[in-house]
Amino acid sequence: MNSVCIMGGGLSGLMTGALLAKEGMRVTVLEKNAILGGGLQSFRRGDYHFDTGMHCFGGMGEDGQIRLICRYLGIEDRVETVPRCDTLMDTGSGLRLTLPFGPRAWVYRWSRAIGALLGKELEPGVRKQLKHYLETMYNLTCQEPLYHLRPTDDNYRMPDLTLSAKELIDSSIELPLLRSIMPYLSLFYAGREDSPAMLHSLISCSHINGTYTFKHGSLSFANLLADVIRQAGGEVHTSEEVTAVDIDGRQVVCVRTAKDTYTADAYISALPVTRLLELTPRSAFSPAFRNRISSAPLSYSAFSVFVGLQPRALCFNREAYYCANLASDPWNAASVAADKWPSLVFALPDEDLDNPGFAKTLTLICPMEYSAVERWADSTTGHRPDDYYRWKEQMIEKALKMIEPIGFEVPLQLAVAYADAGSPLTIRDYYGNSRGAMYGLHPSTRNPLQAHLSPNTRVGNLFLTGQDVNFHGLVGTSLTSVLTAESLVGQNVIVNKINARK
Ligand SMILES: Cc1cc2nc3c(=O)[nH]c(=O)nc-3n(C[C@H](O)[C@H](O)[C@H](O)COP(=O)(O)OP(=O)(O)OC[C@H]3O[C@@H](n4cnc5c(N)ncnc54)[C@H](O)[C@@H]3O)c2cc1C
């Protein structure tokens, strides 16, 4: 196969495209939006710059997966990141805990942090539990060779997705405070009671190895990947929405957009899988497959608040804040009663380069179910009714109230110079995610295979990539892109080359 047409110019489309371009394929990427990147999109409001769907991620430490993939792509030196440390705040009790950054002496440093909070040294038994919990998580990640960029062999077995994150935490840790703290990263996998411990472990271990943000915004990463494709002679088109995929028997014949028709040797869908099914003839996939996808649970959605700050209103210490009410159920963060919403707000400040040491913007992400906006489901971007905007204002106020304990230099009302928000409808309409699902399909311990797809399809020259296929987020989606690219160029071909550059 020499040429490949990729539908969707989000993280997975660009990453898979860059990997295949590097392997000598002629790549064409078609993205519906005017701005490239999907979850990597950024936008500007006046002087303020915001990322929309990529805030904190792992994989950038020494030998981190993203660092190694970028080295292989030849862009490692151009990816600039800022390390972050996590600060957890309990809005109920006022407790504030800054968690240790990095994997070294994790148990010791956690024990010290929790001990300081409780005003006494942690008992050896509790430290033992922490150690066991950490080891269990690492052992679970070892079931997924791709996560460690290890070659797979024909004996590959699906990892255990039947143990839930809640069961893992409850069976490892007794101290109630620790039990309520451990799921604090659940926002990064839209955690519910049936979320697999494996997913929790992949995300937690990535963060334990070090959390980062893009120094120049997430769009800069999308542009770097697009550069790799273009430099290899490929094309990346924006404002080019795929409207149909023509399939004859078991072969894609062409992909149509409103403006053009594209043909290639192979085709990759980097779209939400629900969207691909809408674009293909019914006969292309079996009724069983369509039914499996249409009945699969979706991850919850989010309400994002974009805040521009007055100069010197908030100190910038490279912290990422998790403002949670620890007394509320962490596995129901999105579906709390309306008067209790939000029970969790992730708040990420970015530095003001004109006032070093102070923040310029704050982006807040709050778990939210799509049902909160369902009454406006028929509206489209820029054409929503007035009551939607009034509701949005109220939600912005509620989210801001939750972050007050972060500690502003002036009263919060004076600190905020600009505030706007995106709702689950925004996620639905910009990325094409069904019901605004943050991370696409929701993997559940109840039916682990339902949301675990293969990059290969029964249509011979059509492949799948993206967060629905395997894992989501910067690390998960990039690794899925490796998997998809190897479906075209050969098992372990890319993994081996990545490892050769270690
Ligand atoms: C609010 C929010 C916050 C997040 N925060 C983080 C975070 O901090 N860290 C992290 O690791 N992950 C985060 N994520 C998840 C991350 O954004 C996704 O896992 C990742 O972007 C998935 O990549 P993808 O390529 O599968 O999908 P996307 O990046 O969404 O790409 C899909 C692309 O397909 C395009 N498309 C759709 N339909 C068509 C069509 N018909 N024709 C052409 N193009 C089409 C879309 O416009 C989009 O560009 C967040 C997600 C959300 C929603």
C-alpha cells in the first residue's frame, strides 16, 4: 500500500498520518473543522489563549511513550512541555494537599504528605497498603505491552478489564481519607463505578511518572504532526468534512466530501466510530457490529470554563488543581443532583509571560452528563436559544465558586476579566462525539469487549484509529495510532524502530 486517506484530523488522524508518512506512505488527512487538531484544538479570545481538549498528560518523562514516539518522528526537540504538580482541595473540609511529582520514592512522599495533613506519621500498615496499591497498578499496566512500547507476539491476550477501579482502591486501601483521594484522576478517564482498574492504572501511572502541559498550547503539537506529514509529501486539508464513504463489497472505493472525492490504497477512520457508521452503507458492517456500537455506553461529557484573569490576580506555581467535595461519590461526579453540581472541578492555570510567576488564564473542566443539555439538542453552534446562554452563565458561576479556595490575590469577582464556557453540546458539535462524550465509548467491567475494537475491519482496506479503538487521551490515543499504523506496515515494525532510538 502506498497511499492512505485519513478521515479526521484530530490527534489520532494526525498521529497515525505522521507515523505512516515516516514509513514512506503518501498520506492525505481530511478534517471537517477550519482548525486542525480535534482535541488538540486551541482558540484565542483577545489576548487570552485556551486549549480545549488536551490539558494535562503523561508520557513526556525520560523514556515516556510520547517522548519516544516524538523522537522517532524527529520532532522531540520541538515539543515543549511544562511539568505540573497536582494540588487536591477538598471544598468540604478545606483540606489542601500538594501531591509529589514524579515516580521516585512515591510511597514515601505520599506517606509524608498525607501524614502532614493528618498531623501524625502514617502507620507502617498504611504505607504497606500504598506500596501494594502502586505495585498492583504497575502490574496491571504490564498486561498491556503497547503501553510500555513492547513488541507483541501472537500469544497476546486481552488485559483483565473485569476488575473495577473502585474494587481495586477499596480492596487495597483502608484509610477513608486515602480511599476518597485515590480516584482524584478519574476525570481523566470519565471514571464510573464500572470503570476498569486497568484504565485507572494506565492513567494513574502516567501521571505518577510526571504530568505535563504543552508550553505553546496543544495546537502546536497538532501543527508539528501535520508538518511531518507535509514534509513527507502528504496533504492535510481543513474545512473538508467527509460526507460519505463509498464501499463496494469489502473494499472502500472512495471518500466523498462536499467539495471533492478522494481515492487511495487504504483508508483510515480517525472519526468517532459512531460517526463512521453513519457515513458508510449499512451493508459494510454486520448488524451485530452496528448493534454492539450503538448499544455501547458512552463516557460522560464535560462543561469547560475558559477564564481570562486580571494581571497578578493568581500566583502561578505550575500547579494543576483538583477541587472536589471528597464527601461526595467520586464515581458519580458527572451525575450529581443539579443543586450539588459540580462536585469536581479540574482547574489549570497558564502562566502570564508578561508577569512571570502569575497566571494569565484558567481553564476549568467539570464532569457533566449530556442529559443536562439535552433540551437544546436540536440547536447548533452559534444558533442556540437565549435560555441556553442564561443556563451557561449560571453554570460558570457555580464552577467559579468551587475554585475560590485556590487562593486568589484579590476577590474572585475582581480576578476574572473574561469568562466563557463550552458545554457537552460544544464537544458534540466540534469533535463529532456522540452525546458530547469526552472520551468516546465508555469501557465497562460489565462488558469489557464491547468498547474494545480492532484497527482492522471486515472492509479489507478500511482501518480504525482514535480513542474509541483502544485507549484515549494523549498517551492512549497516540499508542492506538501506533497499533493502527502497524496494521498497515506490519506488526511491531514501528515499535521496534521506536525502541531502537531509546
Ligand atoms: C473537554 C475535554 C478535555 C480533555 N482533556 C484531556 C487532557 O487533559 N488530557 C488528555 O490526555 N486527554 C484529554 N481529553 C481527551 C482527548 O482530547 C482525546 O482522547 C483525543 O483528542 C482523542 O483523539 P481522536 O483523534 O480520537 O479524536 P479527536 O481529537 O476528537 O479527533 C476527531 C476529529 O475528527 C473530526 N471529524 C469528525 N467528523 C468528521 C467528518 N465527517 N469529516 C472529517 N473530520 C471529522 C473532528 O473534527 C476531530 O478533529 C479531553 C477531552 C475533552 C472533550
